[in-house]
Amino acid sequence: MAGFFLPVVIGLELQRRDHYLHIDTVAVLVSVALGLPVAWLAWATYRESRKPVTSASAPSLEQIADELARAVDEQWKAEAEARRIYHPYALPVAWEPADPSVCDDWKSLVRLATRGPGFSPPSPPGTWAVSPRDLAGADNDLAEVLTRVPTGRLVVLGERGSGKTILMVRLVLDMLKRRKPGEPVPILASIASWKPADQKLGEFLYAQLVSDYPILAGELLPGVEGTTRAAALLDSGLIMPILDGLDEIPEEARGRAISRINDALRPGMGLVVTCRTQQYKDALRTPEGVEVTLRAAAIQLCTLNADEVRAYLDADAAGPAAKARWKPVLAALGTETPAGQALSTPLMVGLARAIYNPRPDELVGALRNPDELCNEDLTDRTAVECLLFEAFLPAAYRADTNSRWNAQEAEKWLVHLARYFASTDIAWWQLRHSVIRRHFVPVSTVAAGGVAASVVAGMADGVTTGMADGATTGIVIGVGVVALAGLAAIVLAEFLLVSAMGEATPMPRGLEASASPQASLDHNRRLALFILMVASGMATVAGVVAGVVAGVLDGLVAGVVAGIAGLILYSRRAAWPQYALAKTVLAFRRRLPWQLMGFLADAHERGILQQSGVVYQFRHIELQNWLATRHDSAPRADRRRTQNADVRV
């Protein structure tokens, strides 16, 4: 604060003692005072970000991996609770060896694991499976099965809704229970947004790590030039990728994705990939004759056992009255009836229990009756599944008098999100592409053109007036120089000061505070406000100095020009201002709610969305597809895909 008041006090004292001191001197001192706080804050930020840290106080790479493992464990335990995976218990799933045509030869896997660099013989002897037949299993066996694959590389295949993603969540948690200090950390990543034609797998995983855990973007030894923690973990083989959703990558890119995965496999590196069965077969052998093979074993998820489903739905019911309502449906399980076929996957069983079983304080008689699934009007499996999708959203929002949103509003907004974010994560920073390109760019272009025209006209008028008054054109040149100096100052601030602020902006101090969509938005907002403060300070200095040199009007013009330049840099560097504009426009048009992040968090709690690091995703791609085609009369502009949008922060 002293840096702000000192120049002003000195100027006023000089004015008091020396009455003929021109007021311009005071104005210059005031402009300096306005610039000092910005300069001081920038310097303090830069100094803090460069504060040296000794190697003795810095954690080792193995310690960072152990801390990351604890963070991943907490993250997926919370997500498992939100998805109610263990309520009443995890729905049992089973698997068997996949068709030999979709996996690498078993002898080749053994040969690679025994003779290839980076692999260690199994301990104790006999740990490895003798053949793919030994990979069959069920429920919590997958972590054990993975250790029996010689290379530790596995492809998990299954039909739509067969429970692949939930099984991967359980696998991560089981692997973390078995993990020893210093061993690789399993990282579950949805690869629906991966663009293998433009990005290597390592680059995608790096972006995933630094967005979900921002502290990993720091250098291994803070204050010392070198590799980042995320890069060091990847390079050292301390990350075990579990890639979910290969089938959600565009069809034409899946073969390239498999090749990219093969290229990224380092000696001794484990891997798990999930995909739908037919989509995986098509990616391995394209109609054009292109062939590729992922160097891994493979298993195939089975349809649910009818007795297991009966026990599960019966256990989830609250009491005798709720259990009795399921009798017609339970009788149909395991048969070829539409209801029996539909309730053979974890997705449909999960929707059914959410719709028909009561929650605490709900009356059983007030709910829809599950016997409607056996209605004769439902002539096939698809009809039953459509009924379950239709009833799910009203069930998710029922009997909640404290909710800010109802099912009708929520469905309209979720339809917009399902269409706009087709094949991508629901990332808040991508929302700007639905509005900015159509509204902000033309408006900003017209505004910039108008300001430029005004500046030129004002300078021309100044030249004419100056000549008429017998003045020189030096004032006009001076104004131009000052304006350019203001622009240069803002550019300098953006490239130097903001780069330092990018490291020191408040963010999670440890891996235990894993990132979330709201935390990511808050971090970007703080960065944006800092940039805005720097730009505003520089524009004020440019305007005041120009006003002293050339007059109030020219100072105002210079300040406006510098301010607009600062705002352009501000919006380019930080995504939050564009997000705020896009959200406002879409809320005004009633495409999305005003409190968008609150709505998404609420939908996550209701089991409609799932959270993966700093992004949300629909509970299942089938639910998203159903919503995307829910109202065909909606404007096509809302169905655009963000194929060219940035995928990660």
C-alpha cells in the first residue's frame, strides 16, 4: 500500500510547496502510483514461483507415485459411492477367454515376458496362467487374473451396457489395495476424447494427469529447470494406464488408436483396454484390408446370470412390499421374453432398481410398478430399454422438494448437453465453442474495427486542429507512441508476468486434493482475474500518461485501445471469460440453467452423470445417445459435435 500512496503524497506536497508546479506532474505521479501495485504483485508472484526448494525437502519420484496412489484411491472410492456400486453390493459379473482371433498368441506373450527387456519372471513360480482358459473368472477376480497374464496387458470386451466401466473402477480399487510402495499407479482414463491421429498415447496420458492433478505439472524439483512430475512418472513406468471406451472413439480412428497403443508400450509396462466386442473386431480387420493386433490377452464379459439378478433386485428392495412387486419380472429373467432379454446387462438392471425401488422416506405405492416391464405392448428388447430410459430421469428427480430443478427442465438441458458434447467429455471450457464462434467473434471484430476507426479519425482531427492552431504534429505522434507503449506493456505482462502466475496461482497444494470440474473452473477464474487486473492496470497507466501528454480525450482513446488489447489477450489466455459469456447466452436462450456447474454436480449426485477428473460424463453412452435423439424437432445447431475442440485444459 505504501507503494501506491507514496508518489501521490510526494506530488501533493510538491504542489503545496511549489505553487507553480504544473498539475501534469501530479498526474504523472498518480499514473505511476496506479502502476506500482500491479508491478509489485507481478514481481511478488514471480519471486514466489521461483523460490528455491532443496533436494533434501523435495519428495522422490517413488514418494510422488505413492501420494498419487492415495489420491487415486480416494477419488475412485468417492466415485464408487456416488455411483452406488456397493449398494446393496456390487452386481456380480463374469467373463471368459475371448475369441482367439482378437488377441495375441499366448506363446508370443510368454516369449515376450520371458525374453523381452523390462519384464521379470513371475514370483512365486506358477503365477502365470498356462493358457487363456485360465483367465476365466468373476466378480473381484480381475486384479488376480491380470497378474496371471505374462505381460500384464489385457483387453476387456463386452456388449453395450455389460458393465465394463464399473468393472474398471473396481479393478482400480482392487489394484490399489494390492499395490506396494514404489509400484506403478493404475490410472483409469476415458479415451472417448482421444484423437490418435493428432496425439500420441503418452501425450494424452500426460494431459490427463496434469488436468486431474495440477500439481503434477510442476517440476520434479520446484525451482529447478527439468522434467515435470507427470512426465517423470510416465517415463519411469510408474503409471499403469487403464483405457476405457475404445469403441467411443470414431470408427475411422480406432485402428490408428490400437497402433498408437502398441507404439506406447514400453518394456515391462502393463495395460488394460476396454471395448465393445464387434467394434474391436472391426478395428482389427478393416474392410479395406488393414490389419492390426494389440499385443495383449483378451477376455469377454458374459451376460448376467438370472439367479444373480434376482438376488440383487430382491436385496435392493426395501422390504416385503417392495420385494413382492418384482415377482412378475423375476419370473421373466433368464427367458427369451423382452423383459428377460433387457435385464441381462448391468446398465438396465441399474436403471430398473433406480426407477422401481423406493428411497428412504418414499412410499412404495406411490412409485411406478415394475410389472409394466412385462406389458404385452412391449414386443421386443428395445421397447423395454426405451421404457427404462424414459422413466429414469423422472425417477432421478422425484420426491425432492428441495431441488432447484425438476425433471422436465433437467431433461431439456441434458438433451442439449448430450447433443453438443457427443463423443466427448462434458468439459466446461469447451462450452464456449457453441457460442463464441457465432456471436463473440463477429461482435468483437466489429467493435475492434469501430475503435480503430475512431482512433484514426481522432488522430486525423488532431493533426488538422493542431495545424490550424499552429501546433506541431508531435502531440499526435506522442499519443500514438504512448498507445503503442501501452499495448507493448500489456503484451509484455501477458508473456512474462502471466507465465509466472500460471505456476503460482492458487491450486491444490497436494495430490490428496484431486481436481474436480468446479476446482478446475475456480482455478481458471483466479488466473483470468489476475490477467484482467494486469491488463486494467496497464491500460490505466497508458491512458493517464497519454492524457497528460496530449489531453484528456486522447488519453481516453489510448486507454480504451490498450484496454481492448488487454481484454483480447485476457480472453485468449484464460477460458473462464468465454465460458461465462457462453453460459450466459445459453441460459438466456433457455438451453442451459444459469447455475450450470451446480446443475451438473446435482446430476452427478443423482446418478445421471459420472465424474472423471475435471470433466463430467453421462452415466453411460447409451443414455447419452438416447437423450441426443430424444427431441428430433430441436434445432440442428444444438447437435453439433466438438470434434475440433480442445479436449483438456
